[in-house]
Amino acid sequence: MAEPSAKRSPAEASEEGFPHFATQAIHSGQDPDQWRCQAMIPLISLSTTFKQNSPAVLSGGYEYTRGGNPTRKVYEDCLAACENAKYALSFSSGLASCMSVINTLSSGDHIVCCDDVYGGTNRYLNRVVARMGITTSMVDCSNADNVAAAIKPNTKLVWIESPTNPLLKLCDIKAVADAAHSANKDIIVVTDNTFMSSYFQHPLDLGADIVMHSITKYMNGHGDVLGGALCMNSKDLYDKLYFVQYAVGAVQSPFDCYMANRGLKTLAVRMKQHQKNAFAVARFLEAHSRVERVVYPGLPSHPQHELACRQGKGFGGMVVCFIKGGLEQSKTFLSSLKVFTLAESLGGFESLAELPSRMTHASITQEERTKLGISDTLIRLSVGLEEEEDLLTDLEQALKKAVPDSLL
Ligand SMILES: *Cc1c(COP(=O)(O)O)cnc(C)c1O
């Protein structure tokens, strides 16, 4: 902590004006004017309010933490720089940041959204936002013509993800942004950049107006913070979203801002290693006799590999495979893993495996799952930072246990 600007003994302080115990306990040594230290690591400023020298004069730049907080500012400035953006705002979860974008819309407005969007975004748009008189068209955004065709006179927002979850389908961000903006220049194009992180993809450079992140995943990367963020270049959009952040209050706590700011420090090294391990896992599985098919944007076998090379600086750490057999084989495979942990979520340092049809995507109807290609043999892997050889050995032993020779 900072050195006090003037050293006073407790006795002197009480002589100066804190004669009673309760007052002393509250004020002695606490003068807000002393916080001018040169700590290398940002302070966690848990203060909800800040001293004003005269009414409405914010000498320290802050008033009340919902509207602004020093630890949050440090983190938001870092986020903006990482995303090649002028501005960033942080929220208490990825979905809270999504909600804050929707809060700029009005009843009667229309949204175009990619049909295999993150399940929580789908649920929010179709089961909460729909009740407020805002309609959403879910379309396959891997073809920008579908976006152009879905735009109506009252369309205000286009919401895309690339790559999508769990099938790692890509959207051509530039083509979608161009299609939306040429239909109506005021349409706001939002890209959920959670899967690629700021290290591998910069959607604002491709024409998107807002980048959204679930900080919970790669950006924080340590599985110990739930958070969301919005990044943008337009001052007008920033002002609108800052107003919503302040008015609605789904802000990130100072402690979580501190944690996520710390996570960003290793994003580059983590993403390089995630990708290196993901490549190894994807190539291993693609060559494996007990695996039907592998989906990884970095493999030439991915149908949009060329777009993946053009659009981002890398392919990320998520790998999807279809193992041979059926539900029973998937269950045995997942419960036999020892290094990969059977759990939802993604983007942390530890490797995770899950079965979308029964876990993350279980709330989608069977019919919809079939349409999207989410079968009971589709396994989603979030490849972590463990030693490559240990990951491959683990996959080998689990595949051997799960898929009998009779199915080869
Ligand atoms: C997890 C996730 C979200 C939601 O973020 P939360 O932090 O869980 O609210 C949104 N989009 C994608 C792609 C995600 O993976």
C-alpha cells in the first residue's frame, strides 16, 4: 500500500480531532488524499465512493464505483489496447455485456443473429428479449447473403460469432459487416470474439462495430472470474454503452477487474501454447482409426480453412471430434479421460472435454441439434496448457477403452 503523505502517531491524530473510539476506528489513518503511490501492480480499489473537494468536483476523477473505478479503468484501458479498440467497457458476465448491448435497442426493433450462436445468447434473445417486443431472426451467417436477405427496415443489430460453438463454423466477418452496412449504415454489427480471443482475431479491423467477449474463457484464462466486455471505436457508441453500463449496473467488480487484468498479461503466451497443443490433438485425432471426423479450423480438412487463414492470426484451442459408435462410446470415452476433465466451459489452462448434445447444448431441441449437426458422438475439447505427450496419451487410452475393435 501507499506511504501516508504525513506520518502521525495515533495519539496525535486523536488530539487533532478524533477524540472517541468509534470515530478513531473509522477515520484514523484513512485520509483519501494519501493515495499517490507508485505500485507496479494496480491496486484493487474496492471503494464504492470517492471524496469530493467541493460538490460535484471530482478531483480524483471518480464519484461512485458503478460509474467508474480506478481498478476497472486500468483493466478497460488494457482490454481496449488488446482488441485494437479505442474504448472498452467491462461487465459482470459475458451475458451481462450482451444484455447491455440489447439495452440500447427499443421495442419494435429487429435483430439478425447467427443460428448456431452460443446457447446463452440464444436463450436470452428468444426467451427474454422477445418478451420486450424485440424480434430476432436466426440465420446461417456463414453465408453473408443470408444476412443481407434477413435485414428488414427495422433491423438495428447483427450478432455473429466466429468460429461458432460447438461446430467451429466460421462467419466471414468482413462480408457480413459489409452486407449489413450496405443495407443500412446505422446497423450495429457485433462479433462475439470469445473463441478466438483478442490475440488471434480483431473483428473491429474487419468492419464490426462492437466486439463482445466472455472474459470468463480465454481472456482471463484461469477459470476463476466470470466477466464480459465490449470494445468499440466509435465515441458515440461508447457513450451510449457507457450510459447503459452506468444506468443498468451490470459492472464488473474491482476484484474481478484486477484478476482479469492479470490474466491478460499472459494471453499471448497462453494462446500460442493452446494452439500448439490443439494442432497436436487435432492431427492425432484425424489420423486415429477410432475417430470418424475432426473439426479444427487450422486443418486443411476444415471446409473454411482458407477463410480461417485470411480472417485471423490463428485458429485457437478448441477441437471437435466425432468418435466412432454412439452415445455409449461417447460416455465411456469421457469418463475414461484422466488428464482432460469432463466439464463445461472452455479457455482455461486446464484441458476440458464435454458432450454438447447432453451438456452445453442439451436445452436445444433434438430437431434443432440434428439440423446443426450436434450428434451424440460429437466431443468438444478445450485443449489446455498441459504437456502435449500427456494429452495424446490420455486421448489414446480413453479411445481404446471406449471404441471396440468391432466398430472399426
Ligand atoms: C461463455 C460464453 C458466453 C457467455 O459468457 P458468460 O461469461 O458465461 O456469461 C457468450 N459467448 C460465448 C461464445 C461463450 O463461450
